[in-house]
Amino acid sequence: MAAAEPKRRRKFDIKFKDNVLEYAAEHSGEQAAKYFNIDPKRIRYWKKQKLDLAAANKKRARLPGGGRKKVSEELDTKLSEWIHSMRDNHNRVSRKMIRNKALGIYPTVSDRGVRFLASRGWLQKFLNRNGFALRRRTTMAQKDPDLLTEKLVSFVDYVSKTVVSKIISEKDIIAMDETAVWFNMVSPSTIDVRGTKSVALKTTGHEKSHLTVVLAAKADGTKLKPFVVFRGAIREVKAMQQEISRAVIATSANGWMNDDLTTAWLRSVVGKFSFRPRLLVWDAYRCHISTSTKQELRSYNITTAVIPGGCTKYVQAPDVMWNQPFKASLHASYDEWMAEDADKQYTSGGNLKAPSRRLLVDWVLAAWDKLDKNLIIKSFKVCGQSVKPDGSEDNLILCFRKGQPCAAGRDALTAARLREEENRRAAEHEEDEEELYNNELVVEAGASDEEITGRDEEED
């Protein structure tokens, strides 16, 4: 005998209940139950609510206060406040985090029941009734194009003002960025016979192993030493430091930059000593804006320009123009290495090892050397970091060109420059008037009483 199917729960909105009650009034409750295939008890219960149903909003599914009650009003309130506080600080909130937090809050609420499991079903109902949903991270452009444009204009204007006020030349404007380089750089595509069903690509099996390369250059096209960070391998890195002079080799626990390595980069690549003022443009990566980095920069003749969040792909020179050709050159070196037999090592089982660290450094140096100097110079122009402050080169700024998401920034930047020029002229006029007034005071102080009296009589 087949098992009976579980009885499915049905949901009735207010409009449906009104229709049932109208049918029951014309015929009977029993006939309405058969016609709509519902329990007669339910119709008798709805008859008691007839006045409330008639006055209720027909778009609602139930009367106010109807349905299954919340586990705890206080829990809902506290948990919602916690989620809002987390998101106000841009912290990630997952479904699992909410369930764990709910289990932690529940014992402290005053209206708790006997048992609470924070089940998936409870979580979904909690999210629905409080207006929460699972969302993917958006870029600044998706979030608010006007706000992004405002930030870009403010940043470009700040750079121009800094360059003018501190008299910084192009050879002293520095841009830098960290980029990850993977030990296994195989491309996802290859040439093969048309119609082949399975296309396999040989790798070294080190897809998750990486190093960090810090690239920096000046607005006049001068390239600074690459700063290469490996994960671990302290002895090997120290040996390479002794052998290689064209790059700085370092190591960290995870292969990424940190506060100590940022200090090391400033000292070994940028250098403290400089008679001329300098401008350093970088992003808001945590080790760029940390307290220790700010403390280190106090002894440098450097002003920093931190690119606002969401703006790096528009005004960070390495992101906009360097990284793509740099990494393309690295991939070409990797492909050549895979196609030949030189400089390869194998495990005892015959598996190909990843490229050696020394070979990776050689590839980095070769790729950096190949990067065109004119491309670097142009990158500072298109990112608005070396354009003329009078606005004559604003048409070169890529993100403000016609057809770009932030094209409105061109007019906004022009307006900002005009305001700055008006303020400068007004300040000069005030200075001239003040100087003239001071000169008159000096003349008056040097004249005799007879001269002043005589002059006053002539004026009368």
C-alpha cells in the first residue's frame, strides 16, 4: 500500500476569504466548503472576522496580528540593529553569521520561549519581514555614478592643487601599485583541432601559489626598482638579495604586502633623501594608510594622494595602463618556458615543478624593462596626475571623456578650476590693497605735522 502524501498547507489571502463568505451567504457554509475545497471550520472562523475582513486592505494576505507569531520581538529588533551596524561599517554579513548571532542573543531576551533553533526557515522569514536580502558587492559606479564622479573630480583637483602649491615637477610625481603574479600562468585557451571534445592544458599544479610585485614609476617615465614579495623562502630570498641589484626581493608570511614591507619599500625604492618636494599617488590599501606608514612618511619630503575607493580603475596609472602589458609579457615568458625544456625541474614522480623563484624574478625584470616609457608618461596624463593645472589638457583624462560613465566630470572639473582661479585673484587683490594701505601708513608716519596739516588744507 502506497504511503499517503503529506497534506500541503494552503494560504488564503483576504480577497479569497471575502469571495468564500459571499458564496456562503448566497448558498451555505457547507456548500461553500465543497465548492472551494476547504474545511467548514475555517469558514465559520472567517464569519466571526467578517467585519474586520471587510475593513482590511485587500492586498494583504492576512489581518494585522494574524499568522504565526514571531519567536521574539526583542530578538528581531536586536538582530536587525546588529545587521545594520555591521553594514554601516561595510562588514560582510552571512546567513550563518546571522543564525549564530541569533543563538547568542536569544538567551538574553525577555520574551523568549522554551526552545529556539535558528533554523533556515526561521532565518528566511526573519530576512523577509525585516527587508533584508542576499546581495552581491557592487562597484562605486553601480552604487552611485554621481558620487563616483564627484570623488574623481575632487581627487584630480586635489592633485593639481598640490602640484601647484608645492611646485612639484613631473620627475617627482610617483605612482605605485601592488599586483599579484601567479606561479602558474597558463592561459585558459589554446589552438587545437576543430571539433575536439576535450581540450586539456598542462600546468605545474601551482595555481594558488603567488608572489606580489610592486611597480612604481614617475610622471616623466622613469621606472623605479620592482619590489618582489615571496611567501616564505627566507634563506633563498636572502641569497637573491645579494645577487640581484635591479630589484628588491622580500618575503612575508603570506606573500602579500604589509606595514613592515611598505616601510621597506619606501626606504629602499623611494628613498628618504630629496631636496625637492614629491607626490606619491597610491590606493587606499590598508598598509598605505596605516599609522605606522604615516609615521614613516613624516621624515620624507612627500605628500601622498590616496585614490578613493572604487576609483582605482579610472585614475590609478598602473591599473589603467601598466598592468595589462606587464602581465602579458609575463604570460609570454611562461608560455615559452612551458614549450621548451630549459630551466625546468621535475619531482621524483616525474611531475613538472613550478618555475623557480629566481626565474620568476628574471621574468619580472624583463617585463618591466619592456614596458614602454612613453606609455608610462601617457598613463599619468590620462589619469589626471600630470595634466596642466590651467585645464588645457583636461581632454586627456580618460574617465572624463565623452561616452565614459563619468563624462560629466569634465565640466565639473572645469568649474572647480574656475572657482580656484577666482579665489586666487581675489586673494591677490586683497594682498595688493593691504600692501598699498601699509605703504600709506609708512608715508604718513614719515611726514611732519606741518606737511600733513598743509596737505589737509590743500585737499579742503
